[in-house]
Amino acid sequence: MNKTSTPVRGTLRRLAGIALSGCLALSLCACASLSRRETSTFVGTAVGGVIGAAATGGSTVGTVGGAVAGGVIGNELGKRR
């Protein structure tokens, strides 16, 4: 492996993550009929998944764990609104 492939691969991962985050945000806009609690849960799941993936370098376990934790936190915050 040459030295230039690693920075390019990292840049592509970041761009893919940003694109995925944008797609998730747009898909949530279509859910206008959901309650605040449901919306908070979905947003928490999406954000938690992205943060979990970023924190663990794209690990599946980290992504799923972050999504679960984010969903639980979003659900709890949605109850309080």
C-alpha cells in the first residue's frame, strides 16, 4: 500500500459520512406527522449512529451501539417536551 491511499480513503469516508447524515436529515423532514417524542427518538438514533461510527472508525458495533444509545437519549428527551 502506498502512502497516498490512506489520506484519500479517510477523505472519502468523511464525505460519505457527511452525505449519509444529509440523507438522514432529509428523510426525517418527511416525518412531519410524528409526535415530538418519536421525532426525538429518530433524530437521536441517527445522530448517535453517526457519532458512534466516527468514534470507533466505522466499526459496526460502535455504530449500532451509538444508534441505540442515541435513540434512548432522544426518547427520554422527547418525553420532557
